[in-house]
Amino acid sequence: MVDNSNELENELASIKPKRSEGNPIPERVAKQRMENLKKALEEKEKDYYADKKPRNRGSNKSRMHNTVIEEDWLNDIHESSSEQITSSDRFPIISTNSIYMQSGEKCYFEGLVQLVESKVQKDYIHKSMGHSTPGLLKGNRWGSGISWSKEIGEHTETQVYSGMLYVTNKRTIFVEKMKGFDKKHTSISAINEFYDGLEIQYGSKTYVIMTDDAARLYELYESLH
């Protein structure tokens, strides 16, 4: 934030009215002038930061270039904010060579977790019936029959996959041969916390992660957003 203390004192000195000692400025008037001056300086500060934001002008090519610059500018702000929140004793930066880190990326969580996948399977009962008749030749028979299936219910099958989970200031990475994934935090739709895990939704895909660090992980995701 811009330091306006000296500017405020100069402004006050420049607008100070010439009043005699026997005729001082009423306290109410002085207070109102002070508030008006502070508001003016706040507006000036807003204009100062607005000038720092990239502007989208010019041709289509120029506008596309400026859009990229503006996205980078917003990403820098997000990364800076995330770094300030998470760079503490609660979430120290972890040095790891187990994953490939992107430029400006920092890891805040590394741990063994279980990815749980549940699928609903339908149950069927199969029936068949048939008969046979003697053929034209001796010892030969002709057979025919039908079979059908009927749905009688359903059950849930659960698969558990153990792997390493990494949470950085940009991504969630689950390392596992069959069910590994790499997702950006910007794609998260919702997060639900349980006493022994988290449910993270990315669009139409939901991942259920079981871990003893559920509360700490949820706090980390909250700070990153």
C-alpha cells in the first residue's frame, strides 16, 4: 500500500485556514475536513493501482496479447496471496523431487492416501428353457430353447487404490499406476470434508480421498482459494 502520511500532512498544511487564537476552527469543521481529505487520498490510491493493471486496447492481435498479460497478472496476484497465506509453520514449503514442478509452483502437502472408487452394479437372474425332438435320421435330435435375464436389484462395488498425494499452490497430484490424476485448483467445483477424508469434485468427476490429515488438507485447500 502507498504511504500517504507525508502527503496527508502537506495537504493539511496547505489548506489550514488563517484563524486567530481567539477564534479557532470549530472541532466539527476540522473533523469533517480531515475525513474529506482522507477520502480524496483513498480515491487517488485506487487510481494509482488501477494504472498498474494491464489494459486491453488496440487490434485483435494486440487485445489477445494483452489478455495473456492480464491473466498472468491475475495469476501472479493469486500466487502471491497463496504464498502469504500458506507460508507459515502450519503449511511449510516441502522440497520434493517426486513430481515435476512448474515455474513458480510450491508444494505444501505430501503424504500417503487412499483413493476410493465406488460403482453401482445391477443384479440379474438368468433363466432358460428348451426342448428337443427326434431328427429325420436315427439317433439325431433337434433342439431349441430360449433364455432371458431379469433385473432383481443392485449392489455397490468399492475399489481402494493407495498412492502419494501432493498438493501445491497450483495443482493436486495423485501418483498411482492405475488411477493417478493431475488436476488444477482452478477446476475445483466443490470440496466436502469428512472425519477421515475429503471429497473433491472437478466438474462431473468426483474423487474420494481417505487420509488421517483430512482436517489439515481441507484447511490448506481453503487457504489456496
